[in-house]
Amino acid sequence: MSPILVTRIKRAILVFMDMASVALGLTLAFLLRFDFALDPVNRVLLYSTIPLALIGYILPFWHFRLYTGIWRYSSFPDLVRIIQATTTGFVCTSCLILMTHHGNYPRSVILISPILLFLGICTVRFLIRFRRDYIKSAPLNAGTRLALIIGANDIGESLLRHMELAPNALYRIVAFLDDAPVQWDKHIHGVPILGGLDRLPELLKKREIDDVIIAVHARRGDVVRAAADALLASGSKAELRIVPALSELLNNANGSQLKLRKVRPADLLNREEAKLDEPLIARFLAGKTLLVTGAGGTIGQELCRQSLRYGPSKVILLDSHATSLFYAERTMRESSPKMPIIPVLGSTQDTAFLERVFAEHKPQIVMHAAAHKHVPQLEHNVQEAVLNNLLSTHNCAEAAHRHGAQAFLLVSTDKAVSPSSVMGATKRAAELAVMSFARRSETRFMAVRFGNVLGSSGSVLRIFQEQLERGGPLTLTHPDMTRYFMTVEEAVQLILQACAMAAGGEIFMLKMGEPVRILDMARNLILLNGLKPDVDVQIQYTGVRPGEKMAEDLAENAGDVKPSSHPQILLAHPSAPPKNMDKLVRDFEELCQEGGEAEVLERLKEIVPTFVRPAPKHRDGVRS
């Protein structure tokens, strides 16, 4: 039997049951009015009224879509629709009765019948839900896992329903935990809320729990860390899992195959979900030709991937690394097969090459993500750092200005603030170069600063994961070193938001949340892999490396920062670039080719007076 025919049969049965409810409600109202003894006159009156009531109620029921919902998923909005339909039906039926029977109709029947009818309609829907939830639910099988949910909230309640009411349920939820005392000693669908997160170690010891599921959004990082510590303290073998998002849960078509996942390092961050003005971003990107430099890198690829959602007319991927460009192009073509994706292999240090690219493709939006970023490496390659991070930025900005691009974005870093490294100083000089164009160009020039991207190539997290796979040890430079972290997805979301907001000449700073101790990240990563820090995996300290700070800032002075129109994006007060900025940058080309490292550094300090390069340090016999 076809699904459409089955749906129509079920709808017809439901209409028939509602008609029966109308007739029974009216009959019971008459019986109550006349003490269950109807004389022939009132019996005739009842029989003549039933057709009027059916017309007066069923038509409003149809109008208010009581026959289009899936009633096994009925909820409060469905109850509101039943009330609206019943009230409208009551008015229609009363008018029909009073028009046909004039003053010979008992008023109490008119008032009692809709109440009885409402109860009947709700009972029909309740029985459908009852059949689904209790009669048809599958019994536990040998593979059922006992789970505890952290978060007695909408996410936790939805998770419970999907888990326990699905056929062949994989989980039996034994308890909730929630740090809100108002929730304690209550129940959700019969499952008790036993207290706050501090009770987790006790419950893990008392009960054979297979999975601890985190179903919270606010301060998720704190919850993940506390849960990992509890698993370690209790010696439990339970697995730690997480609900990615409520929307992902509700969109899952099969409740028995919930996309719960293991906790990732990104879940350790207390990050709020980015709130975007997507129509504004769409207006900024839709129908435009987009050029992304460094398109093979972590940030560059994500810029391309997310930008494709907003419908640019063409995306140009520019990178000097052939293999990275190959994989970036393949990824973009797989995700957007109809979008014109143009890979361009070459260096942004080559002005003739850039001229050809801009003349041929005429990009309207330029996102400059190409840069050398590894701090210790650039301390020993000063000339290359200047050429790639400063001169290349100037070349791209000049090409955008000359060819009339609408907007130019420089992807910058928190290391550009009071720089102590060559990498930070070159990125700060690149910001000044971009700001010099912003003062004289019709192109909107802007820069966006942010901290470390979690899991990017060469990042501390990837290094830790590789070391962990080898059994350790995990190597840290200093136990007190802190950094700001965010995921690449969130960083790029906010970059696009900042671009769409920009009027030109801004240095945006992404709110990075709270700084994270690298030591804490290392310890938590070990815990998330079911191991014990300093027992199963050792942590070793190697000493602070050249150019590294103990902590990073997003602005030199708190007074230089002001809010923007977006709550997760700040504005830095842009320092005035040198008046002869173009000449200073151009001089670097010759200086880097013919001069020594000391001369290049001295010229770099002229552009960035706040650049202070610390002397090499030694720690425990290890050269830093």
C-alpha cells in the first residue's frame, strides 16, 4: 500500500473519531442536562442538532489543520490549535442552533457540549501519543547502554525522548544532573534529577554507567573539564559523549541513530555560538568575484568554504603551495560542483603575477590569508618573514586599490600587538600598510585580529595529538603559558561578519573569550583519551622559544578598544601609519635581498616602534 494512501486512511479515521467525539459530547451534554432521562421531544431535538454540530465543528477543525499534524509528536502548539478550533466551532455551532431552533433549545447544553467535545478531541490525540510512547516502545535488549545526562534542559529532555522512545533503543537514561538547584529532586519523563555536577564522581562509583552525555551549551568547556576529572577520580570506564547542537538533534530523522559524538578538544573552550547577520553577509558576497590568498591553508580553505554558502559568482583560490592548492580546489568542487572555482598557483611576492591575476579575474572581494605564521621558524628567517608577511600584503593591497576592488581583508593575529617576535612585527607592519591604503583608496580596507585557531596546521593541539598517539611525552614550553583559542569555523564566521560590517579603515578584533593555559589543555587532552596525566602520559617542559610571549593581548591598551555593532567583535584604535609607508615597504625588497638580518630588523623597528625582541633565554640547560 502506498504511503499516500496510508496517510489518507489514517486521516479519514481521525476525522471519523472527531465526528464521533462531537456526537458523543452533544449526547452526553443532553443526558447531563436532563438527568439521563430523555423524553421523546428532547431526543428528537438531539438528533436534529447532531448534523448541525458536525458541520459547525469539523469545518473549523479542518481550517485549523487538526488533520495535517503528526499527532504522535503532539506538543503545546497543537493544544493551542485544538483550543482555537474548538472555540471557533462552538461559535459556529451555537449560531446554527439558535438560527434553526430559535428559543426552544436548552442553553446549558450549548455551554456544556464544547467542554466535553474538547476533552474528547484531546483524548483521541492523547491515545495516539500513548500508543507510541508506552505500548509500542521496544523492551531493553542486551546491548542497551546505561547513560547519565548532564543538563536538565530542553536539549536533555529532547535527547531523552529520542533515545528511550525509539525502536531498538540503544540507551536507558538513569538520571539527570544539573547545577541549577531549582531543578533538583524533580523528574523529566520519570527520570530523576539527582543534583549538581559535583555528584558525578559519586554516581559513577555507585552505578555501572556506560556513557556520560553532555547536553549543555552555556560554559560547556567547564562542564567537559569537570566531567573528565570526575571520570578520572572515580576510575569509571564510562565514555564521555556530547550533543553537538539541538538543531542537529531535532533534524535527525532516525532517533535510534543519534549523532552523539565523542568530546573534542574544541569542546573544552567556553565559547558562545557565533550569532551572524547572514543577510548582511549575503549582500556583501552574493554575486561577487572572490579572491582568497593562502587558499590552501587552514584559514584560507575555511574562508572559501563558508563564503560559498553566500553565492559568490566566482571564487579564485591563490596559493604558492601546489599540493595544498590541489586539495583545496578538490574540496571546494566537491562541496559546490556548480560554482566556478579557479585555482591559481603563484606567489603574492611577485607583482607581475598579481597584476595578471587581477587584470584577468577582476576580483571584487580580496581576502588575504597568505602568511608565514610559525614564530620560532621566522626568528631564524627574518628576510623571508618580511617578504612574505609584509611585502606580499602590500603587493596584494596595491593591486586591489589599482584595480578598484570593493573590499580588501587582511587576516591578522594577536601577535601583532606589542610584538616580541619577527612574525608579530611583520603582521603589525602589514596592518599599517593596509591602513595606509585605507586613507587614500575607495576600496574598503580592513584587518581582523584573532588568536590561535584550534587544530590548525602546526598548532599546539595537533602537536599534542601526534605526541599522544606515540605514547608521549607531551612537550610544553612553560607551565604558565596561556593563549586565546577559538575554532576555525567560528573565527571565519566572525571574519565574514566583520567584513560585511566594515566601512573601511577598521582593525577588528574577535572576542576570544578567556585565555587557556596550555598545560590545562594538555592535561585535558590526555583525560579525554581515557589516560591519566603524569601517570600514563608524561608532560615535559622545554623552555620558552625565541619570540614567544607568556600571554597574548588583542590590543596594546584597554582604552584603545571599543565595541562594534556586533557583540563578539571589537574595534581597535588604528595607529597612524608612517607617511612614507609605501617607500619603506618597497625599500624592504632590496634590503632583504642585499642587506643582513640586523639591517632588516632595524628597518622593521622603524615601522613598528613597539617591536621589542627579547634576548635569547636558557631554561634548565635547554636553549630557548
